[in-house]
Amino acid sequence: MSHQSIRLHEAAPGNGLAADPLQQQGRLRLNLFAGRSLGEREFDIMQSYAEQRLAPLLCGHAPGIIHGLEVAAGEVPLADSETSDWLFRVRPGLAVGGDGKIVNMIFPLDQYWQEQKSEYLARRSRELNPLGAVNGIYFLCVIRELEPVDKSGQFAACVRDELDLLRDARIETVTRLTLQPVWEADEAVVAAKADRDLTINRLLAEHLATDWFAANGAVPIGMLAVENDAVLWFDAVAGRFPAKADANYWTFLSHTSQAIQQHFNGWHLADAAARQTLIDSFNLAHLPAAGVLPTLFLDDVATLPKPHWFPPHLQVEMAPIAESQVPGLIARELPRTSIDLEQVGGDRIRLLLAVADSDYRADLLDLPLPDWQMQQELYRYAQRAHDSWKDWVVQYDALFNNLQPADFQTSEGKRLFFSVPDKIDTEAEGQPITPELFFSRLIAVSRDWQTAANGINPDLPAPYTESIPPPPVGETFDWSAPPPSEANGLLKQYLDVSLRIEHTEQLIDDLADLLTLYADMQRSQRQQIDHVSLSFARLAGGVPGDGSGLAVARWLPDIKFSSKTPPA
């Protein structure tokens, strides 16, 4: 049985090793089997194969952050020390560098500023461009590098610090933080201390065409300002570039949105002066070509819109847009350019009011053309309203005509009404205006409103500049008032009859009282007659009831009574 030796380190064409063309090297997987010896070269082949297979996955991807890599920065106290230092804590994430290689972080990364500063100054010294101190505005970046993990870094002055190639060493891919200068000058520090958001806004707007992704594969994840090795501030949005086309524009938009949100947080103020002060204190030098602005910048959208905050040289127009179209519109219009708010450049912006899709129409804010059919119908409607008013006046007079305040002072009037009601002026209260008067007032009010609203263009737009529309041809319209009525209304008649009934009832009560008095008088007379008859019966020497008293009474007309003078 013959034995065939296997050579592991000799390159043969077709196995993806050194003898193959460069475009094929590393694209074939090493065939592993039990008993095969794995050395450094075999591991290099396996790693090269893995990198060659993974590299095309994101080779066409735009550089930037795919997900994660959020930075939380702040000043924290140092352990076992009374001093404090800035700590940058980066969350795990994935990004693509400017060289097309992946920058992957699986675990969070903490980095103190003093260590980061020392590393940056040492790198500048190795590049023969030394600095005395970190001073300016920088990007905080993540970078993937190869690094020997067993290198201690503690070498004497006469010992070379290169890696010993004759001893075993482990080289691993590490992700660390680095600084990338944006504006390294004293002027940058002055601007950063004066107004943070304004400085960032100007830097992002002026470098929209700058490629911030370095050739060494560093990916920016934040922006910080430093004055003589001391951190002034850190912004996690200004230096965060997403991994998509036009990343500079999207970062510019993100920072502008953040500045607006932070400044106008809780802007619902009742005082108009406080709202205006809040608007005036907001300062930016540039705006992205597309984005979302706060509603505080616009008043009276439903009537005559009045914009605020925008500089006077900026031409502003308005148009509606469906809510579902806003993201696509921003993505399409954002890469155009930036809007300069400080210098006159003839910029013109369009404020788009997002409207629900169910309510959206393309001509929602357009000036409407005159509707001639509606104008003709207004005359007919006014005639019907006038006829209805005339019928109402006739019915009103039929009910309430000739009523006087004294009519409500009767008992029935007080029962029906607690107080004297106000008299309705039928001509002043209910009479509809004529179409000619309606159009005349509409034009006059529109002219006063337009002039008082802005005072810039007192000329009215169409259709207010046109004359009063004529009435429909061939139709007759009567705007006369109904003839006055002299007859009393039903309520007047009712109150009058009620008053007469009250008088009759009072007369009946008076007559009943008189009859009662007469009956009492007759009863008194009868009693008096009985008393007289009793006296006459006694005078005749009879007894009551025997008729002797009547006999004497019959002689009364012939009897003359005279006074008898008693004897002296």
C-alpha cells in the first residue's frame, strides 16, 4: 500500500492560495479534516476566506452608522480621586467605514477623556505634526484596527518597541475611539463657547459636500468642542452620520430638528409676548432644504397666515401636502442645498401644511375662482329668505301687534309674563340683507382685513376686485317690506278680553254685595214691623196675634198725636 504525503504549506493552483491570481486568493475555504495540522498559515487562510466572503456584503453600502453606536457623555468623578473627568460611553453597534470595512462593536466601550487626549496627542507626534494641547472642534470616531494584544508598551529608551516576529504573538481586531479634527483653531473655541447650536449649524451647512469618512476607516459618532485639553460640550447628533446616501444632509436635518425641539420644548404659552420672545431668541444661520418646522412659526393658518421668525429677505409661500407624502418629499428635496438665513441670496421657501389624506386636495390653499352659479343662486336664496321674513312679520303682527307695556300689568299679563318683554324690531332684527348689500360689505371687510393684516399689499386679490355680480336674467326679485297692520294681534285681543272679563267679574261682585245689604235692610224692617205690631196689640189691650193691634193700626191715618203738657 503506497503512502501519499500531504503538503500543507505549498501553494497549488486552484486552492485559493498564493499561486492563484490575486482576485481568487482567499475565496476558497480550506478543506479541514481530522488529523490535519493547523498552523499560523492555516489560520490566516481561514481568516482571509472569512473576510473575502463578508467584504462583498457591505462593499456597496454607503459609509456611516447602520445601527447602535449611541454615545452618552458627561463629567463623572474619578475613583479614588477628588477630580472628575469626561466619560464617553459608546453602546454596541455596527457601522461601515470609508474604506468599506465593517466596524462592529459587540460590547459597550468606555473611554475617559484624559486617555483619549493622550492617545490623540501621541498620534499627532508620530505623524510629525505635534500639538501642545487639544484645542478646537473635533469628531469623536470609532475605528477598527489590528493590534498585538501581548504588547506591554513598557520599553526602555534603548529598546525598540517593534513586535518580535520570532516569538508567538496574538494579533486581534479591536475597535477604539479616536479624534478627527473639524475646526482646529482658537476661533473655533470662541464660536463654540458663544453659541453651541449656531456653531454646529454653520459647520454642518458649510461642509455638506465634505467627506468626513477618513481613509483609515474611522466613522464619526459625535462632535465635541475642546479648549486647551478641557471639554466644553459634546453633541451626539451633530457627528452622527447614517449609513445612507447624502449622510451629511441627514445629519444636518437631525441637528436642526434637535435644536428646534430643545428650544421650543413646552412652547404652549398663553402670553403672546412670551411666545414672541421665545421665537426671537431662537438663532440659526442655515436651514436644510426640507424638514419639519414648529407650528409656532405660523399663525392664523385658516384665515390669513402670518409667518414668524423668518428673515424679511426670505420669500415664503404656502401649499398643502398629504401627510403620507411628507417622508418621501423630505428624502427627495433634502439633498438640494441649505437655506441661508443671514445673507440675501434670493432664497425662496415653500411652507407645506400637512393635511390628513382624507382631507387633502391639491387646490386646498389656492385662491378660488368665482362660482357664477353660486352667485346666481345667492339671489334666489336671498329672495326665499326675504319671503320667509315677510311671512314671519305677518305672523308676528297677527300675534303681537299693538301690544303696549300697560297690557302686561294686568293680572293675566303678569301670569303669562314675569316682566315686560322687549319689543322686537322686525326690520332691524330679522330682515335679511339684499345680495347687493352682501357683496358690498364682503368687499369692504376684505379690504380692511387685508390692509390691517400685513399692510404690505392693500390691493385685494380676485374675486374681490370685481364688481357686484348681476342678478339672474329673466327673473324678478322683490325686496319690499310687508304692509303695516293696524289690527290688534291675538295676544292683544286676549289680554283686552281678559281685562273686560275682570271688570265684569268685579261688577258682579259689587252687585252681589249690594243685594246682600238690601236683604239685610229688609230683614231689619221686618223685625221693626213685628215690634210695632206687638206694641199696638198691647195698646189695644189684646194679646199678640189676636188682631187687635191691626185694628188700632187701621186708625193710625186718622189719629193725630199731640204732645200733652203735664200739669204744673
